[in-house]
Amino acid sequence: MEPVSRWLVLVLKLPAQPSRHRVGVWRELRGMGALSLGQGIWAVPDVPVFADGVARAIALTEQADGQVVTLNATGRGPKDAVRLKEMFGAARSADWAEFLADCGKFEAEIAKEIRVAKFTLAELEEEEQSLERLRRWHRDLTARDVFGSPEAAEAGRRLKQCVSACEGYAERVFAALHQAPETEQ
């Protein structure tokens, strides 16, 4: 990917009460992958994928009667630029690690349902919803991983494994539902 040398830095000041405003802004910033540089100071690469999230964080801050200053930054020198990129990359690596852990939980859940022969449409629907959540999460992480974390390729492979596991489970569910009931003799 093209190296990002420009960053947006948001300096936010929100009223202490009610806390729901601070929590709402924090969730928006974390959800878009912003990097916390300190209390009320956040940074994102200055690329279009972050524009909507930044706009929402600013709007939430202003709706809460808070103050926000948005700065363009590059760092004072190459070391600063490298450090920001490293910090952002470490945050994305942590996101991917969490995603990979959830893929493992999903696969373990499918394996458990097969082991206990829980082949119901309700369970299949629940697993498909979990898989869709993983797909959305993967899309979101991929969009904000502007530097291309090394974990991204493994995450793509693991998501394909989850899809395959869910498809295999679906086949078992449909096979179980279409078996002829045993007749008593």
C-alpha cells in the first residue's frame, strides 16, 4: 500500500456528565480504528476510509456541547512518522488477533454442535448469523488496515475456513432434516 504520511489528529474535550456522550464518542473512534494518543487525543491516517467516522465523532462531540479541534499532522521528522505508523500497525495487529480468536471460537462452536449432533434449523441460523458478523468484521478491519498488517492474510484464510465449516454444518443439518423417520415395529 501507499505509505501514509499525513494524519488527522482530533483533540476532543467533552463534558464529564452525562458520561454517555464520552462513551459514544469513544465507541465511534475505537470502532473506526482511531489511535488514542492520550486523553482526548486521537489520530487516524488522512485517507478517505476514515472520513465518515471522523465526521460522526465530530458531530457526536458537538451534540454533547463538547469541543473538537482537528489538526493535520505529519510529525516533526521521519521518526515521528514511523512511530505513528508503528503504533497504528500495532493496534491493527491487536484487532486482527481478536478476530482470529473469534474465528477459533466459531470453529469450536460448529465442532461442538456436530459432536452433540445438534442439527436444527434454529442452530444453523444462529451459526449463519455469527458467520455474517465475522464477515462484516473482516470487511471493516480490512478497510481500516491501510498499512496491510501481516495478520490480514491469515485472517482471510481463517474466514474461509469458517465459511467452509458452516457450509459443512449446513449440509449435516439438511441431511438430518430429510431423513425418513424410523417406524416402530
